[in-house]
Amino acid sequence: MFRIYSRTCIRCRRRDRFGGGLPISWDNPVGFSEMKGPAKSELFRELPSVDEVLRVPEVGALASVHGTAAVADAARAVMARLRAEVASGLLDSPALQLALGGMCDAVEEQLRQALGYSLRPVINATGVILHTNLGRAPLAETAFAHIRETSARYSNLEFDIEDGTRGKRDVHVERLFRRVLSYGTAEAAASANISTIVVNNNAAAVLLALNTLADGGEVIVSRGELVEIGGSFRIPDVMAKSGATLREVGTTNRTRTADYEQAINERTRLLLRVHRSNFEITGFTEQASVSELVALARRRGVPLMEDLGSGALVDLQNFGITGEPSVLDSLRAGVDVVTYSGDKLLGGAQAGLISGRAELVRRMRSNSLFRALRVDKLTYAALESTLLAYVKRDHDAIPTLRMMRLSKEEIGRRAETIASEVRSSRLQVEVIDGESVIGGGAAPSSVLPTRLLALHCAGLSADELAARLRTSDPPVIARVDEGRVLLDLRTVFADQDRAIVASLGRISA
């Protein structure tokens, strides 16, 4: 049923227009009590037409802002709901008059819902840094600026300014990848033969690489690495679409280098290693090392490809995170092709990145699939800016890396400040120890120590309190654990702390 706040009843105006009836408005509640309870057919006759609604001055004012067509659609939607409620018996005559009295508010609310953005910013207070459902890696401020300056007007996306001829869009990040993947004199020498191309996500990167290097042939992979990534996408399915045939070796928990070697035959086109970034196998296990597979690939003349998934460009052990190899680690070890994501540990926009031996990457660039999977100027602008931060070693400019570097003490001080500003007998706020996680299928066993805001609100269950936070403006996304709502400020930007205080204040009131 509609919530009524103010404004003169349209039904009363209709009566005045047609010469009869008691003028009933929000200021005349007596009029409602004088009404009888007519049958449904009479209630339907009480409803104004859409044209009558549009002739109301307040509704007309909405049309001058949002356009007549949009306001008419909103009015139709409101009237359709009213008819449905009358038909279901939810409205009697007094309730219908209340609803009609708030028609302008209802039309305005419908307009907000219809014309507002569905994709909207939220406050991620879950402590999951790469939260897939919340857009994974937030972009650096410099990335926004570069997107604005290169996308609001024209750019040299595929134009060589010096020669005045058509250029290639991937040159904008190729030079930066060479720099990022060439720290140190030994790496610089090795990277001279390393190229990188960009597609729209890592699944596309795997698809393009497999199709280019193994279409019609076999790809050897360990059974323990046949992973399923987000959205129910499975490596075997991607491989099937690429035209390559899967050749499984070893067992779920143990695969040796000898298993790969015994499976190599005249149809073998590629050895594939998939980083188990979103799960762990512990106990009685064995996995062929990268160096062992590189040696085997060289000895048998078969390329080795590694799907890293998350794709860190720095050594994460400096952040207290173990078990997550970097792209440079793989290339330095001699892997021929590495695929990884742009919007996970790299901290940029969604993209699939392929780095490896120049001649192999060149073949992928010539594949017709590359054009179908390529990215646009927005992605290149965001990626170029993010890579520049790596070149400058300005890791704090990249939100994902900055969040990982935050200490428990820093987070605790912010949590204590927020807790001290929430003064309510109804809402209890406690600061407790906790753990943050990386998320995004990266480093599943690594956690980062943090301090949490633990909330309990009288009269509300934890799920109800979490729902109230989600309906705040902006929405605050928390996690619920052991009957308490937990807020982890590691994933909350410092300038969002005030919004959390305001949301808690409204809920506690």
C-alpha cells in the first residue's frame, strides 16, 4: 500500500472539477470518516485517469524536469499498483483516498526508481578487499582522471601522432608492462623478448591463448588444477570452447612431472599449469613445480602456459601474504605464457592480460578472436594509469595495495573514533579483533589482522540490522557472524567513515 505524506487528494480535485462532493484533503480528515465502504466496482470508479493525474500542477512540475513521457509512464505504474491493490481487496475507500492524496509523492518516487542508476556506489565494510560482488578492485584516483581526459573527447587510441598513420591500441600499455616486468638488470635483459596484450577478462585470456596455441591438439593439465572460477566457469569448459582437447594427468592430490612427460605425444601442443588461487589441497599432496615443468617443456619442445588468475605484479610477502606468486616470478622462471586478471591483485580495471614470449603473443594478436575480445579506451586509460603507479613504485596510489598495507593499529584507531561517536542506548558498538581476507580467488589461506566494529541493536536481529545498513544512503555492506553485525574498516575509504557514523545514528534513532 502507498505511504502518504502530503498533498491534496486528486480524487477531491476530480470531484471539484465535475461539480460535487466534499473536498477531502490531508487537512480535512473528517471527510475520510464520512465515506462509506463501496464495492470494488465503485472503488475502481474512484480512480482518476492517467490524463487527470498529469493535469495536476505538482505532477506537471515533475514533467517539466523529467519529461512528459517519463512522468506518464510513472503515473501508469502507480495507477496499475493501485488497481491491483483494489482488486486484491487491500484498499477500502478511506485507504484509497489516502493513497490518492499521496499520488504526487508516489509518482515522484516511481520516477526516482525508474530514472535512477541501478549501478551505484556502496560502502564495502566486509573486509573482503577483492569482493567480486562489489566490483573487485577499486580504481586509483589517477585512473579516473585519465579516463576523463581521454574519453570525454577524442584520443589517439589507434592513431600514431608522430607518423599520422593508424596505430595499435595495445602500444599504450606495452611499454609500461615492459618496465614493470623488468626490474633489475637480469630481468631487464630477459624481458626484451616479453610482450603483453589485453583482452576483456582472464577467462578470455585463457580462451585466446589456448585457441592460438593448441586448437586441434592436446593440452596437458593436472587433475588437481581443473578449477572452477567465479560464475560457474570451469577450466575444462573454456578449454573445450578453445578447440583444444584436455589431457588430464595425475590425481586430484598428487601430480608429478613424470605424469606430464608420459602424457606428451605427437598431438601435444601445450603444457598448462593453473594456479589454485581460490582453494587449497592439504595433506598428502604433491604438485610439479614451475621450474620442473619449464625444464620439461624445454626438453620436449612444448610451450608452458600458466594461468595465475589474480596476477600480482609485486611480491605480496611484503604485505604479509604468502602462497601467491607474482607474474614476474613465473616469467623469470621461464614460463612461456602467463595469463592473469587486471582487476584483482593488480588493482586496475577488469581485463585479461597475456604476458609471454613475444613470438607466441604475436600469434595471439593475429588471431581473429583477439578483436572480438579486445578492450576499449576506458580500460586502456585505467590500466595505463595503474601501471604508471607501479613504474613509480607508488603502491599506496593503488587502493587494493593500500588496503593490504593498512596495519591493525591504523584500522583500530578509526574504529574507536566511530564507536565513540555513536551515542545510543539502543545500539551497542564494540571494537574487537578480527581478520580481513583478500578475496577475488586470491590467497585463500592468507588473512590480515584487523579491528572490527561489532554491532548489536535492541529490537533488531543481526540480519535485520544488516538489512537496515544496506538500505542506507549510501548502502553499507557488512557481514554477519555469530549473531553480530561486523564492520571492517580495512575496505572502507577513510572519507566514508562519516557516512557510517550517520547511518548508525539514523538506525539507533
